[in-house]
Amino acid sequence: MFQLLKYLQAFKAATGITLRELAGFVSGIFALGAPPPLLDAAAVREWLRNLVQITKDIAAETPTELDDKATAMLAGVLENDAVWQVLYSTFILIVDGDFLFDEKEEAELSSRLAIAMAGQDDDKVQTIEPLVIIAIIRALIELFRQWRERTAS
């Protein structure tokens, strides 16, 4: 019991998040539920918006600004129709094709994302690093694949 309390104290010291706040965030994630069907672009976008909002709430409680900036960047990606369309289309191709892109395809995707974001009015969108978006896509693909495997069984 004392070891658990030590871990919780260390967690709060490192993140600034209390156990009560952590429980609230976990509750929010559970309330979010399973991802929607992948082919429902609007539902996937809304689910991701809700997930990003939870991560923004968590980031707001930590003492660092990097996580606040990262979650703001994610929110910006989801709100920008042009970037979202490129992101979602790429995501569907990868998940449905059951493959991950190689370095050449990653460079092409990075270039397309940079072009899509460069023409946007929002200065914040123009500063987003396409390789960060690709890393997020890879992480989301893995999450969706694991979810699909569990629900298929």
C-alpha cells in the first residue's frame, strides 16, 4: 500500500496530475468508447476530436508546455478540412491495404501533407511538421488494428 502511495506521489510530482484528476481522465477515455467504423469519416473525425479534447485536458494539468502545443497541433489538424482529408484518405488506404508505407511513400506523403498545409490561412497549421502527422497516423493505425483484431475474435 505504501509503495502505491509513493508511486502516486512521484506521478503527481512529475506530471502535476492528482489521482482524482487522473481518475477523471481515465473515466473520460472509457466514456469515449471504441473507435467508430473506419469507413465513417465524420464519425472517426468526431471520435478523434473527443480523444484530442481529453488529451488537451490532461496536457493542461501538466507543468510542461510541449504537450499543450502538441495537442493544439492535433486539434488544428482535425479542424482543417484539407489536412483532415489527406490524413483520413491516407489512413484508410493504409488500414484497408493492411500495409505500412516505406521510406519513399513516407516522403511522398510528407510532401503532400506539407503542400496541403502550406496553403492554409492558419499560421499554426503551416508550422506543423508532416513527419509528426505520419508518426501519429502510424500510432493510430496500430490502435485501430488491435481494436479490429479484438472485435473480430
